[in-house]
Amino acid sequence: MIAGIRQRLSKLGFNFTSLGFSSFERRAIWFLVVLLLAGASFRLYRSHSLSRQVSLWVEASADEASDSVAVVKPPTPDNPLNINRATALELELLPGIGPVRSQQIVNHRREHGPFTDIGQLEEVNGIGPVTMQKLKTLVSIGDSVSGQSRYNNR
């Protein structure tokens, strides 16, 4: 691939050796270019992932107009997320919880029933004491049977 690029560039009159770079310097330049492209790609991927979390939309509750939508705000200590009612997408709004972990929480809830204590989140693979420390003020178990809201104070 690189040899093909070099051939095309030399047909256009561009030659690395004419610039006075040694073989080692040319390799270092190629490495830096590849590293720059990889970093830019990662940053683009990361910004897309974060914007997906921020612009999360859900259907409005039944008492609102049927054609409207509501923006889901990230959970706060004043408005914690009910982990027994939250969808996988809503769980992704929690710090340290991505798509895989949120689906594992939903699967655990399906297999074992509703959470009766916030500490049971540690039973989910990948959620340890550090993640629990971040989550404990942002989640609640709420009333797992009744109620429409996924948030307690909403």
C-alpha cells in the first residue's frame, strides 16, 4: 500500500529522497502521520459517542401530547434514575456505564427480578466499588412495581 502511494507521488514529481530525509526520518514521518490519523479518528468516534448520550430522546408520557417528545436529562442526586424502570439507553447516562454495561444491568433485572437494594448493582459484571461510589447518589430503586416515571421526582 505504501509502495503504491510512493509510486503515485513520484509520478507527480514528489520524491521523499529529494527532500533530504534519511530512511529512518521517512519512517518516523509515516509513523507520525498514521498516529495523527488514528488520534483524529478516535476523537471523532468519542465525540459522536458523547453526543449520542447528550441528545437521548424518549417518547413523552401518555399525559402529554402524543406527537411531542421529552429530552431525558442526566440523573442528579436531586433526581436519581430508577434502575428498576430505566431502559438501557437511560442507564447509559450514568457515569461509567456504556452500552454493554447498561444491557447487562437490564439482563440482570430480567433474570433476577427488580433490584431491592442499590448495592445489588455490584452483582452485575464490571460494576465494582469504584463505579458504585459514582452511582450511589445518582440511582434509586424507587417503587419497582407501580408508577410511570423512570425518575423519582419527575
